[in-house]
Amino acid sequence: MPTDKRVRDYCLRTNLDLILIGIIVAGYSYHGVDAELAADDNTTTDVHHVDPESQAEVAVHAVFFPWFAQLVGIAVYYVLSRYARAIPFTAMMFLIGLAIGVGVEVRTTDGVDSVVAESVSTWMQIPGELLLLIFLPGLLYVDSYSIDVHLFLKSFSQLFVFAFPMVLAGTALTALVAYYILPYEWSFDLCMTFGAILSATDPVAVSVLMNELGAPPRLRMHISGESLLNDGSAYVFFTIFRARFLYELVPDVGRNIGWGEGFALFFRLSLGGMCIGLAFGIGTVLMLYMLKYRLSGEDSVAQVVLTISVAYLTYFSSELAECSGIIGVLFLGLTVKAFGENLINNTHLMTHFWEITEMLLNTLLFTLAGCVFGGMLVDSDKTSAVNEQIFEARDWGTLFLLFFLLLAIRFFLIFAFYPLISVIGIGTSWQEAMFMSYSGLRGAVGLALALSLFSEVYEITPDTVYRDFAAKVFFLTGGIAMLTLIINAPTCGPLLKKLGLVTPTDSRLKIISKYRLRMVQYSLTEYVSLLADERFCDLDFTVVREHVPFLRDITYEQLKAAVKRHKEQTPPRSYKHPNLANVLPYMNGSALDDENVEGEARNVNKSRDSSSGIRSRRTSLIHFPRLPSVRHLMRASARGSIFDLRKSTETKMEANEERLIFIKALRAAYHL
């Protein structure tokens, strides 16, 4: 027995793990009491002293909110997935968080305290850097690990254009809109920070929709790859201009970065983060190789724990080295995906774990953002929102104006770079460019950046003017994310269909048709073999074909071919004639005359007279609705076939194209 398993069994038998937890809690409590007694004995009173007991109680209450948010998220997911699939999950969680934030702040203002209010308030006061450390590594690793590395490398030149020149141009145009059009009199550095926040796109809602409708792989790569690299470049620009903005507030906190230093900082953040991510990625691949033991469940779990640990350590190390943690996690995920995926013992365990992690983080992030957003509408101590009318009617009008201006900027940027991106990489079409322009949603990363800026400004300065500026930035960012999720995301499906981006090609239809022929062949052969068994010889074919769709429209020729195939595959000594008496009445053709199935013909002749009862019983059953017209076409093509696919009349070019599409389908199915 392995050592770790013996230790675990020993802990279960003796409750040693619970005893250790009790010792730790007792030691912590003793330390808190000792500190309190020392403070009482001290003659000088420290005004900043915090009661350890109350501090521990607040820390315990802080655990409540994230799991309460997950429970609410499960209920919301159930309702939306069953009754309102068009409503995005993240948008609904943002609205619920907004209601929670308003309720908590109203109860706190009225002097009513509760565990829920304390827990939510604790999370709303978390520092900005800690918020980024909690949410970004997990979300970014999921996006980078889920990407198709082959397509990513083929389209890297296009994605580079999307990520750096286009993001910089979008940041500048959004800053100009904020500086000259928005009525807030922000400094240009704050406007550039605001533009960098809104440059990060989030394809979560659109990716699910494209997978359901079967959008082209090239379009999916452009949207997911652009979002992945956009997060890194937007964060680099956000870091530079946030430092300049904070220098306006407190010179000791921010930095007055010039043009030369800005370019140097940009390359250090991006290239440094890339090198750190590659280094951690190579180390992770080596450790995955050492844990490659597919017969061990413990090694599979250890590999999963390794990935999440390295994701957060990569982000922390990159930030500690004053590099971009987002780019570090990005290249970590790509390295593990490219070189370590075949070393993973249980790919399903790994995939499902990161899907769970993504749902947990997205649910908590959007709920927390909604709580902060709702708290700003009520909490006069933080934003003066109630007493000084910070959020007036013009702010809501400004939000809708900004939404349409950002949409116009997005269209302008995509089509301004269209002559370049259409001829490099894997190319693109004007329909795909149109959809990319409309589907540039804002989401998790932008909200996290705006939330961190709001928390940081509130922490370092008591100036209400700058606090109100940060509140307006978060208000507009949350509002834009909300509008894109409510307006753009549900309408992307009809736009995909209108642009013709989900219409299957002739080659894909041929593959589906041949797949159906293979399934009919397999199902019918297995059914014939079952009819040779005495236990199933009287099986009612009417019931069978209503439950097995592939057997509903079989022909006499297909049945005869299945009987022949069954006879060839069965050893002569164990071969038994299948009883086809319940099947032949549904066939359109004459009696069996093939010498290979003369035994079946004798069985049929004996029971042919009793088939009238079967015919009447067939008409008495409920008639199930037929499948759509596309499947009818595939059935029509299957009626005259006897499973010999080598007699196809397709050209060599069509055959090669079908092989390539089939290889892509296999690679996607087996994560190659």
C-alpha cells in the first residue's frame, strides 16, 4: 500500500486530522486571548488596536458570501437553462448581486447588522490587487488551456494585430470619447485607463452560442484568441496609465511614466511575463511527465492540483517581478496545452475540474461586481451617491451613449484593419468581420480591473472628487458589460444565421450522410444478431424502430445485406437463422430469394400468414413526429444504399476535403 494511502487511512481511523485542526484553532484562540491581555496591561492605548475576537468573527463570516453566491448561481442556472435560455447567466448574476448590494447597504445604513451583511461588506472591501489575484489566474488559464494550439499558431499574425495595434487604437479612441464627450472632466490619464479597461473583451456567452450553432472554427479562433491576447495587452496598458493616474492622486503611490519609460515598461511587462509563463510551463510539463501513471487515481488528482497551483503561482511570481501576470498565465496555459496535454492521465477529470473552477469564479465575480455596483448607488460614505446626487439621470443617458459609441468604435477598428487581416494568417471574410464587430462583449477581466481601480482609489485617498471619478469608471464599466450581455449576446445567434455563418457545406453534409449510413449498418447488423437469439426472436419491430431512430426507414436491400453480413461474421457451428417474421411485413419488396438467407426465407414462409396482426398493431401505435427536412434528405440518400461506400461518385478533390474535415473532427474529439 502506498505511503500516502496508509497515512490517509490512519487519519480516518484515529481522527488525527480533526485533532490537528482542533490544536490549530486552540492555539489561535490562545494567541488572541494572550494578545488581548497584553493590550489591557499596557498603560498606553493603541487607537488602531483591533479586537482579535471580533476580527476572527469577521473572517469567519467572510466565508459565507462566496458559497451563498454559488448556491444562488445554481438556482439561476436551473431556471435559465430550462425556461429562459436566451438570458445570459452572468448578466443575471450581476443583477442579483446588484440587488444584494443595495439591500446590504440599506440595512447597514439603518443600523441593522447580520452575517450576510458582514460577509458581503468584507468582500466589497477587499483590496484591488487581491481581487485580481483571486479571479484572473483561474479564468485566464481556462481560456488559454481550452484553445486550439494548432489554429492559434496558424492565426497568430492576425491575433497579434487584434491584440496590440487594435487594442492600442481602441484605448486611444475610447479615451478621446471620455475626454471630449463624457461630461466628467476627467484627466487624460484616467481616460486612457478607462479606455484600457474597456478594451478587454469576453467571449464566454458568444463561445457557448457558437458551439451550439456550429460556427466555423476560424471564427471561433478569432474571437477566443483575440479575447485571450486582448486581456494581456489591455492589462499592460491599464498598468501603465493607472500608474500615471495614481501619480496625480498620491505621488508616492503612482509613477510619472514618460514615453520612453512607457515603451520600456510595455516590453518588460509583456516579454517578461511571456518568459516567466514559458518557464513555469516547461516545469509543469516535466512534472506532468513524472506523474504520468494512468493506472493511479492519486496521480491524476495530483496533476489537476499541479495545474491550478502553478496557474496562481505564475501570476503571483510575474507580478512580484513587476511583469504582466496575465501574459504569464496565458503562455503557461498555451505551453501546457501544446506539450503536456498527452501527458495528462485523465483528460476528463482535468477538463471537468477547470469547467467547475470557471463557473465558480465567474459566478462569484459577477455577483461581487453587482454588489459593489448596488452599494455605490446607496452608500453615501463611499461615493456620496445619495446626498450629492452623483448618479443623476444624465449618467444613465451617458451610459447608453457610450454603449453606442463603443459599438461604432469596434466596427471602425475591425473594418479599418480588414484589408490586412483578410490576407494574413488563416484569412477572414466580411461576414466574419461583421460578426466580430458586433460580438465584442465586455465581461470578467474588465470588471475585475475596474473593481480593483475603485478599491485602490478608495484606499489611498480621502478626496471625494477622485473617489467619485473611480465610482463613475466602475459604474460605466459595469453598465457596458451589462448592456453587451443583455443586448448583444442574445442577438448574436440570429446574426450568425443571417450572415450565413452556420450553414453547413456540401462536404460536411456528405460526412453526416455517410455517418448515418454507418450507424444504420451497425444498428441493423446488431439487431439481426439479436433476432438469432431465442430470447429476442419474438421482439416487436414496431416498438424497436420507434425507439431506435436509425431503424425507422430501413429498406429490404439493407436488411438482406445485414443478414448476409451477420452470416459472414458468425462461425458456422454457432450460426443460427434470425427470425425475421416481425420485420419483413415492414419491408417494401418481394420474398427473400438470396441463397445466403434461404433459412430466413423458410422461417418467413412459416410465419407469413400471421403477419396481418402485426400490421394492424403497427397502425395502432402513436405516430412519432418526423425529423427535420435535412435528416429526411439524408434518409432519402440512405434508402437506395446497401452500405458499400466505396461506390461513391465524388471527385478526388471532394474526397480529400472530406478527409481533412474528418481529421479535424477526430482531433477535436480526442483533444489532439
